[in-house]
Amino acid sequence: MREQTIFLRLGPFTAALTTPFDKVVEELRRLYPANFFQHQSDFADFHVQLLPGKGMRRHLRPQARFLIDGQEHFKPLPADQALPLVEWGLNYAIAGLAHNYLIVHAAAVEKNGRVAILPGAPGAGKSTLAAGLIHRGWRLLSDELALIRRHDGKVVPLARPVNLKNQSIDLMRRFAPSAVFSTPAHDTVKGTVALMRAPEASLARIDESAPPGWIVFPQWRQGAPARLDNFSRPAGLVEIAHNSMNYSLHGEAGFELLAGIFAKSGCYRFTYGDLNEAASAMNALAAA
Amino acid sequence: MNAPETSPQSPSEADRAWRVSGQARWRLWEDEAVIYNGRSGDTHHLADFAAWVFGFLSRGPASEAGLTRAAETQIELTSGKAPGDAIARTLDLLRRLDLIERAA
């Protein structure tokens, strides 16, 4: 297997990925636009490697390993999960190193110049909601990590592929028939996962940050009508702090940053069971 | 017969003033408060009565007695009881959270 190094733009960052997994590189070229790749670069924020398993195991059950700056932070995964391993590994690298931003475990989508930050635990439905909204007039900034700039509180785009799981994959294939998906990986710790390329309109505006306008805590519930309920700002601030990767590192500055955002943003809980209804409700919020 | 001399009366505990801790940062929204404790790094959400007590102290030091007098005119507790005990318990809670301290 011939090793190659690609330089991939991830929003404001550049990652140098070295790997002999040709098929993973092919998939990445489908999921990211051509101008996000560079053949060489003088600088990379993250140096990562996707390598085969070691020892006799690599002949019996091929594995993939992900390293950041030569350090292995994850257990090896089956080689057919190499693509999601790369995406999860890059999330880990950003969340662990990019402390010039306040990083929240949240999706972030923008409409009319303002960002809806969608925090939530795994399974709450934030990625599915974001995936739906970006095909109904919203711009993707991120599906997993909202990067909030410290000096002005604006959200900085990553516009990386959206991580979808299990039934959300087929749901999105029906909701957005023209969307580009990776080959699904089965039997991962999250079930079946697939990555959905961000729409071209989102990718074209990768350099446009935007201020938060709403903090919306989504919860998908089967059959539930779309419903936005006002949520306490103090409670929302505490909850978003808990959903932050590095709030504690920012200390008082982090609190002041979030307090300023909440002072200028609506704060809601959002229950939804149908993406069309959800999009209508969120569009009405953006138009208000 | 002269009245016996007595030493100046020390202020009772209820008359000693409390204030918001110097390392606390906060925002007040209606009847809630969110407070960052710079010493512990914890962020707290207070609602209802605790938020009222903290909000009162955020405007300046006050004693337990002063808070009780203010509460008697401004607050109606759902229990229907006088606010004195609730004030004492809430001050103790806020002190243990390191959000308030004795004023000098």
C-alpha cells in the first residue's frame, strides 16, 4: 500500500493526513470540494495518520489506526470503519487543540445572517436536524463542533461532512435525494454511520463567520409535532457550558462570552418528529 | 444610683452584612441568575428565592435582618411562612457555594 499525504482544509484549519488507505482518500475527495485539497502546504495545524493495524492481526482482520502527532488516542477499528475513524479523529484533534475558540458540542446552521446553535447529547437529533435544515435554506457551519470566536462571539464555519447514524441515513436520502453520501460503515459503536457532503452553497461560504441569533436545544421524538418552547437563558447557559469541550479552560472569559451570546439570542427547546415541519418552524423563527 | 456600664453591644449575626464574593461574575434575568465562581470554576443557576437573595446582594451588601425586612415586603413565599428561616437557609447555601461572603 503506497502512503500518500493530503492537506485538507477544515474550516480555519489545515490537516495533513498521511495514509495508505486509497479508498478513504477517494471517499474524502467525494465529501470535500476539490479546492479544499492541497498537494502540499508549508503548514498544517494537525498532523494525523490513518495506518493499518500492526502485528499478525493485520492479516486476519484488517484494522485502521488513527494517530495525532504520532500519538494513538483511539483503539484500532475494523478497516471498513476507517472513514468514520478519520472524521471522529479530526473532531478529537480540533476539540483537543483549538482552544483559541470556545468549542461547543453542537450543530450550527445559519440563515439571514444569524446562527442557530443546536447543542445536544448524542441521539438528541441535532445532526439530523442540521442535515435537514441545510437542504431547506440554511447554511451549514458545523454538525458536531460549534467554534465560537473569543474576540467577537461569532461562529466560524467548518462545513465538514455531516455525520448521520442509522435511520437518519435513509431519512436524509429521501429528504435530500441529490445529496452525496459516503459508503455506510456498519457495526460501529454508533451503529451504521454515513457522512453527507455539505451543500455547495455552504462550502462556498466557508470563510463567512456569523453571530449567534438563537440557541435551540433539539430533541427528536417520533411523531411529535414541531414545537419551539422558550427556555430559561440561565438554564440554557449552564447546559451549553456542560456541552462545551473547553469551557473550563476559558474560565471567566468563557462565562462572559456565553453570557453575551445569551443576552442577544433567543433560547428554546425544540421538539420535532418530522423534518419538513421542523424546517418550517425554524424558517419561521429565522424570519421573525 | 448610676446604671451599670456595659460594653458596646456586638452586632448580632443577623445584623452582620453579606456581599457577593469578589470572584463571582453573574447575570440576572427576571427571576433567575447564572453565576460563575472564579475560584472553583463552577457555573451556577439560581431561580426564584435564591435568585432574589443573590440579586438583592448584587446591588450592595445587606444583613440577614435587612434581607428579611425587604423580603417581607417584596416576596410572597409559597409556603405562606415568614421569610426569616428561608433567608437564613439561602444565605448558608450561597455561602457554601462560595458565592457570597461576609462584608468587611
